[in-house]
Amino acid sequence: MERLLKKKRFLVILFIFFILLSFSYSIKAQDLYISELMPINRSVVSDNDGDYDDWLEIHNKGDKAVDLTGYYLSDNPSNIKKWQFPKNNNNKTLIKPGEYLIIWADDETDEGPLHTSFKLSGNGEALILTNPEGNKIIDEFTFPIQKENVSWGRKKGDISKWSYFVIPTPGKVNDTIGIASFKIIELINYILNNIMVGLLFFGFILALIISSILLYIYQKKLNFSKLQLEIQNEKQNLLLNNVQTQIWYLKDPETYGTVNLAHLSFLGKTREEVENRSIYDFINNEEAETWVKKNKVPFIKKSEIKTKEWIRDKNDEKRLLSITKTPKINEDNKVEYVICSAEDITERRRNKQKLKAAKERLELAVEGANLSVWDWNMKTSKIEFNNKWTEMLGYEPEEINISVNGWKELIHEDDKKGVLKKLDKHLNSCTPYYQAEYRVKTKNGNYKWIKDTGKVFKRNKKGNPIRAVGVQQDIDNRKRREEKIRYLSFHDELTGIYNRRYFEKEIKRLNNSVKLPISIIIGDMDKLKLINDNYGHNVGDKFLKKISEIFDEATRNEDVAARIGGDEFAVLLPETDSDIAQKICNRIQDKIKEYNKKEELPETLEISLGSAVKEEKSQDLYEIFNKADQEMYKDK
């Protein structure tokens, strides 16, 4: 390579004397300028990804470091801001004094801050470097037509002059010989290319002659026949001592030939104890008889035999070997020897048995847990359910459309959108698995809660799902228990209307509401202690239930009527002024009077009421509550 370089340099010097005309470009004295470029880079220098892309080189000849962040590069004079050096690049755009920075003009900006949004043209074009403000051109020139693997750069010592460089210097000073004429460059390349072809051809002929001489000497020295060489090569191929596969060959059904280390290690024998010895010499007679009987098969059938045999290893443990026995047939159609190879598949067999047992246990667990199992093949759009699915919904298998669309049709309309959204997110690899709780329609027309869990376990090369499996569990009883618990947590157990906890939760929620006015009614049932003491708590409870019923009837759907204490009641009235609140109070009292007239009671049903209204956002609903409570006591 060094000799070729010297020849190349010599030819460059030779042709430099024939240069008649050179292109020259002027540039203002400045510290920052484009020093060298190569629009057709085939094999000179590669970027960090190993790509040979267009490149240009910026030089800082000043005594201070320059950060190119914000500077612009362009190959279009009408758009000098075509590409800008990006920010936050970890100083990758910093040029220290006297140093050079290579910029890749490859239109691949995602590869880093030194990769522009445009490529250089081999036919020549303009190149402009502009300051970060975009109002001052730092360097501007137009380069001519270019040649493959030849750079265009400024001459050392006179940066106003440009030349072609057959020996480019990316990242360094342009200290090689420059040539101004493009025609001379083409001529040099042609001659150099032909010289290289000549050198390669001469090298090939020389290598061919040397190889022929060496081959002749080698054949004369070995003096082996072609058949002997073939046999020797076959024996050498058997000695694969660096592989785990056990290999040996049999001279006859009883006699071992060459053996590799893997088989010797399995038997726990040395090479001397096995090779060219009878099986009876190193195996007990009973097992040797079995071995010999099986070894006779390929010698008799004259064809490859594959078997699985239990053989004792060096620890006297029976191991299952998968053995292939291949006979070597000669020209007389006789078996010369049999090549044997074996793989210990004992652990594979045990793992298969464990997997089978685990599968059986899983099937029992699924059966015992009353789970519905589904298997969805996206390629065929076919989905399969076990019988538990139809049993869970009360159908016979033939009564239901067992398909993806059939499953979707059974989902409650209020739940369908959320279920399909969760499924879609998993199918698009946004979640590790799919899980949803929703209601499905049963045969009797009712809806039942189920928990559906699944996972895609096979995708194609593009990441699209191919197959998914999952289970469905009947959680209807649990859901109903949860609903009952949720109901009791916010409802008064005796009366069925809302309790104090829910009432306070709503006050807190509405306290910052801008939908005003908001009114509160406070009620206190009169004589409850007297009724309980004289007539018993059953009668008192009856009065409390009636009060609750009247409150519920007298208020609107959006109102919150609650029992907040033993004999205390309250109503939260959103978007309600004082007049409407008073009308609701009057309605409650009217219904109580009506009830007293109809029913024969030991005591009249009576309640004291008070109300207050929040009209300004700055007012606190808790203060309105206290004000209503005070108004209630005035009514007693």
C-alpha cells in the first residue's frame, strides 16, 4: 500500500507540471471558513455509522474556540438559512483553535448534530456559511464538477486558491499536492486505475505460479493416491473434538474405530481403551450384546438409521441418546464402516415430561377455577372458547355465535368502548397484557360481570399480532357485593337516603363550583326522643323513614337529600335560589301535614326546617350550612 501511495504521489507531481489553468477564489481574511469538501465519497472516510457520505470541513484558524451552534449552512443562495447547527449538542459543534470539524452533508439529521438536511452535488453548486443571526455571510463560494474520492479544497498557504486533491485530508491541513484542472484529474485517475489493474493482474499471475510450484512439490512429497487422501480427509472430519455432539465410527458391528472426545467423556474411557477395540472390551457382556445387535442394522440395511437408545454413562446412569448411524458404501456396494453421531436428549425428554405434567395441572386448575379459556388466531380471524364460556352465559355451544363479532355483540353497550380500547392498546404493544372487567349478556337477557385477561404471545416481523390467548372469570357475585358495599358506604342503612359521608363529600365538591346559587335546607325531626321513650324505637324508626321518604319525594333528581344525624336531615340544592329553597321547605311541610291527616299516629309527625343560600363564589358552603342550621332552630 505504501509503495502504491508513493507511485500515486509521483504521478501527481509528474502531472502538476502540465497544469495550464487553475480555478481561484478569493476570500476575506477571517478565522472561520470552509476548508475542504467531497461530494462523491465512496471509500475515503466514513461517519460513526460506517456510511461513506458527502462531507465538508470547517477550519478555525483563530486563537479562540468557536461554537457553531446556531450557524447556518446552505447550498441554496436564495435560502441561506436552509440548515442550522442544532442546540444542546454536548459541544459536538465546538472547534478549538487551529482545528478542523467534519460536517456530513447526507440529509440524515436524525444521525446527530453534524449531519445536514442536504447533500452536495457532484455536478457543482454553491455553499454558504452564515452567522447565527442570519444577517452576515461568513464564507461563500461555488465549487465546480467533482470526481469520485477526490476532494475540492483550499491550498495550504493561500486559502483564496482552490484545487482538486487526489489524496484528500479530512480533518487536517490540505498539505498534499493540489491540481486545478478537472481533465487532468480524470487522466490521473484513469492511469492510476489501470496501474492498479496491472498490479493486481501481475500479483494474481505470480500467486498462481507460486501456488502451482508449491502444489507440485506438496504432491511429490506426500506421494499419496487420491483414494488415500479422501479416506484421510474423512477421518479428519470425524475428529470434531470441539463439539458437544458425540461422534465415532464402527469398523464392524463389534469394533470401534476413531472416537471424538465428547463420546469418550460420556463413556468415561481413554482413547486407548476404545479405539480399534471390541465393544466387549469396555462394556459388560449383557449391554454389549444389545449394542452389537443394534449396530448390525445399518451394516445389513446399508442405509442411514436413526434411533433413540438408553445407554449407561461414566456414572453408571442411564441416559437417552438420539443416535444417527450412517454407512459408508464403497464401489462394490459393501459397507466399509458406519459413522455414528449422538446427542444426549435426556434433559429434553425430562423437560418435555415436566411440561406435559404442568400442562395437565394447568388444565385441572382452569377446570377447578371455573375459567373460560379463549384462543384467538388473528391470521384466520378465528377465536375458540372452551365449554366453560357458553356454560357461564347459560348457552349451549350451538346456540351462540362463537366468533370475535359474536363476542363483541354480547358486551354491554356502556362497557364496549372501554373494553375495545384496552384490547386495541395491547394489540398495538402499548400495554404488557390486556385486562378488562365488563358485563356480557346471558341467555336469559340479564347481564353478568366477567373479568377478561389475555396476552399476545406471537407477533410477525413487523410486530403485528398473530395469536393471543386468555381467560375469562365469572366475577358477577363479587361485583354485586362491591356495589352493595359502595351503596351502603354512601346511604343511610335505616332510611335508604344518602348519609352524612356522602353529603359532606358533595359539599366539598360543590364548594368551588361556579354554578350558583346553591341552597342548603336543614331539618330536625321534633319529639324523636319522646316517641322513642314512650312508644319504642320501632315507632321512632317508622317516623324517621317517613321523613326520609317525604324529603326524597319533595326534592328533585339533582338534589342531595341526606340523613346526617339521629333526627337531623339536610338537602343540598345545586343552582337553587332562596325562593325555590323556601318552596321546597313548604312542600315538605305540606306533605307532613297531609300524612298526619291520613294516618292515626300516637304523636303528630313534625319537623323544623331552616335554609340558607350561597350566592357569591367567595362564600363557604360550610358557613351556609351553619346559617341554615341556625334558621332551623329559629323555626322550632
